[in-house]
Amino acid sequence: MMPLNATKRLQSYLKRLVDGQEPMPEAEKLRQWISDHAETFHSVMEDDLKSCPKIVYDFSANGDVVIGGTSDPARQTDIMWQQLAAVSAPVGVGRYREDRICYQSEQFKNDGEARSQHLGIDLFAPAFTPVFAPLDGVVHSFADNNLHLDYGPTIILQHDPAPGVRFYTLYGHLSRESLDGLYKGKEVAAGDMLCRFGDFPINGDWIPHLHFQIIFDMLGREGDYFGAAKPSEWDLWASICPNPNMILQMPENVTATREGV
């Protein structure tokens, strides 16, 4: 349950949306700051995401690749690694805004509608791949979200890079050791190794990958956050969780269409 003040903020965002306004009033300022400083961000992986080869996957109902659900993560992982090796690509990418078939189970449903539209970007690489902080921040919170198909070990950083500018980055599906030695308020510098990719089943039982997400309002949550939105509420959540490629800076099209395909 959200704290009362967070619930009121969310209600105010919904009212603004109904009135035809940007749901979160600070969102444009925050997006502009990130855009203005995009060239200064450190890559979250050792491979430079601006230039390294990749496969951008389609995990929508129209795609030919399956992740999550009742599928076997070991088999899925073997298939993906073979595909990446065939084109000498060190990274696979899962798209922002994609309407994913793997989020159609009851676990992801509220009021009958699934939270199926992806609010992050996924980076697929072998388990224990290191992850680096893209900019200075402090540890906001962390947790082991250990339900099946959840985030597994998760870290959230808080960034206050300029007066009046505050946002958060989320790192999900990590190794359990990534949480060792963490504490709220721990300082992290751009380029510091923050954590490592987890392996199944510790990472929520997924192909090893990093779920990376930008968050403008934590809504009182700690160590966890909504990683997908109901399609009917996309405009609300896209204001709160903008495209992570603003920081990752990949030149490929890593954003699905409005329909999520």
C-alpha cells in the first residue's frame, strides 16, 4: 500500500492527465536535464552500449522469442547465447514500452488488466556481468524480491545532480552478492562497479539480464518498483518512468510502438 502523500501525488498526476496535461509536472524539467547531460553518462556495461553490436529482441505477442512464464530459463538462455554468438554481439536488448506476452499471468494483473507494458530496458548478457553506475548517486534502497518472475536482488540509486533535480535509477535481476555491504545513503560515483547480473533462479528465474529503469517519483516505495504498466495507464507511467535509453544512449531502435509491438 502506498503512503497517503504518495497516493495523493498519484491522484494529482491522474487528474492532470485527464485535463490534458503532462501527468507529473516536474517530468519535463527532469527529462531536459538528462537530455542535456547525456554525453556525460558512463556506460552501465563494460561494452560501450553506444557502439557495440546487439540484437534487439521482440518479446511481444507478435515476436518469435519467448521469455519468462512457464518456459525453461536454461533452454531460453542457451538459445539466446547462441543467437548472440552467431553475430558476435555481446548484448541482447529488450525494449521499452513493449507489450509483453510474459506479463499476462495473474501475478501481473490488477482489476483484470495485466501490467504488460515494459517500463524499463533489458540488457541480456551472461550471469555475473558487472554493472557500472552511469552517474553519481547514493543508494536509495535495495531488496531481494524473491518471488518467481519478480526482480530478484534489486538496487535503486538516488541522483541529485543539480538544485531541484532528483531522479532514481533501478537495477533489477542481480546476483545476491550484489547486495552485500550496501546501506542507505552509500555514495556511488559514476563509473563505479555497482553490482553484477544474477543467474536463474536467484534473479527471479529469468535469462540473465539487467532490468534498467529511470524513475522520477518513487511513490514511497523502497527496494522495488513497478516494472511494467497497464496499457490503459501508459501515459501516466511513461511520465513517471521515461525511456531509459535517455541514459543508455543506444543508437538502435529500442522502443516499441504505442501498441507495444
